[in-house]
Amino acid sequence: MMADVSRRKFAKLVAGALLLPALAPMLSRKAMAANNNIKIALLLPGSVADGGWSSLAYVGLQSLQKAGFTVAHSESITQAQMDQTIRGYADDGYTLIIGHSFEYGSAFAEIAPEYPDTYFFASTFKPDEKTPGNVEYIDLAYVQGAYAAGALAALISDNGKAVGFVGGGDNPTQQAMMRAFIQAAEKTRPGMKGLGVVTGDYDNAAKGREAATTMIGNGADVIWHAADVTGLGAIQGAAAAKVKVLGCYVDQRSVAPDYVACSFRQNLDWMVEQVGESVANKTFKGGQEWQPTVGKAWSIVNGSERYNAKLVSTSAWDKFQQIWQQLDNGTLKPVV
């Protein structure tokens, strides 16, 4: 029951947050007419109301529709359904197919050569050195974002003992994010201990709360998650223990206003918009891995401010900004 309630709350939470980025400027009628000839399909692993990964990408698709593109989407696609769904849209003449999960990396590599006139974009890392020329991948600066979160967590810790990370699905990305978070916390503040739990689930608030509570019991006084609904449970656990917490994917200030220091918002809507526009502008990077900087892929938000001044000191924020800039310009490169 707790997971169901949390899911509904998380979906409602995101409604306002998703509207924060400004929509693209209105295009001329001629440009919109040209866009209308481009058909874009978005394939999602979850619901458009999941309050995170799928919701944000769907907002980007809606922006493309407002710009004149013809769009369609499919929700909650299982791995067993992927092949049929991909081929269905390709056979229907869609110009661009966006696969919004890790599994599409290899799926597109197999299917794309059969549809040389279709563009494919997988929102995951490039799986192999050689990939089809009509498939583009992306590194969403997960490691840099997680490193930044670990650094900030350490800087705002009151006890200086430990901070913790709560992960979702047990996959290479989540494991790398946990390592980056821990590395940053321990490097940024000598004597600090970085803790982490990858729960193996993005959709279980009870697991998130349990993981956060356990780490708090081991001395952590700042928690960050990267786990959708499971992460909502982590926030609830932190608030119940009256410790600071960092949100993820969307602005989560309203979940626990007195304890959320800020949120690391992943700009997935921007990503979808950019990919759609790249097809229209003929700048699509087929066969490559797009690598936006952390400053493009992520935003730090807290309602109308960037952070909660009651929980983050000016000196801590200034130190964090220096680390953020180094991550963004590439002078600081986490090795995980």
C-alpha cells in the first residue's frame, strides 16, 4: 500500500516541476510545416505519470509536438515487446524512434541496419565501438552528476561523519553512480564516509525508506537517491529521521520542504527536444555517442531558488560551485 500511495504522490509532485523549463520559441509557419513531415516515436519503459524518467522524456515530446512535429509514444514497454514495437513504428514510416531505456542500446544496434532511412536514438551509452550509422547514443553525465551530489552532500553534512546514496535498478549505471557519490564525498571532506545501497528496484518506496534509514543509523546525515519512486521512500525516511536530503530527476522540494536541500534535476525533456531538432536540422550524430556536459544534462533546483539556504551555507555552496564548474569544463574527471 505504501508504494502505491507514494507512486501517486510522486506523480502529482512532478506535475508542476515538469513545466519549469521554458518552451522553445514559436517557429515560423514554414518551419512548423516542415517539422510536421517528421514523425517521432518515443518508446518508454514506464508510465508518462511515473514522476521521473518517463515523465520528463514525455514532456520533451510534447514540446516537439508544439513545434509542429508529428509525435506518438508507447508506455510501459517490456523487453519482450521491444522488437515488435520498434519494427511497428519503423514500418509505419516514423522518421525518428527514441528508445528511452538501457535495453534499447543493443536492440537498435541489431534492428537499425534493416531500416537505413530511419533514425534511432537510445538514451543510454554506446554499447560497442562500431554501431550503425543511423543510431545515436548518449552519455547523460551520470557519473559527473553523482559525483557532484556526493560532494554537496559532504559539504552540507552537519556531523561530518557519513552521507548516503540510495540507488534503484541494479545495473552498471546505478553502480557507477554509487561509486562516484562515495568517491566525491570522501575526497571532498577528509574523514567523511560515503555509504551506498543499490536496492535493485526503482518502484518500491518501502525499500528506499529502509535503505535510507539503515544508512542514517550508521551515521549518515545527508541522503541522495537516484531511484524514482524508491527514491521518494528514501526522502521520506530522511525526513522522518530529521536529516538533510537531496532530490533527484525532478524538483522534489515539496516532498519534504524542511529537509530537501536541493534537487539534481535530469534534463531529459531537453534531451528529447534536442534530438528531434537535430533530425530537422540534419545534425543528427548517427554512429556516435552524444556527451553533453553535466551543466547541460543536469540542473540544480529548489523551487524558485537553487538551494535551501536554511540547509546549505553560503560557504558550502561556493565550494560546491567550484567543483560543479570543474566537472562541467572537464578539469575534474571522476574515475569509477
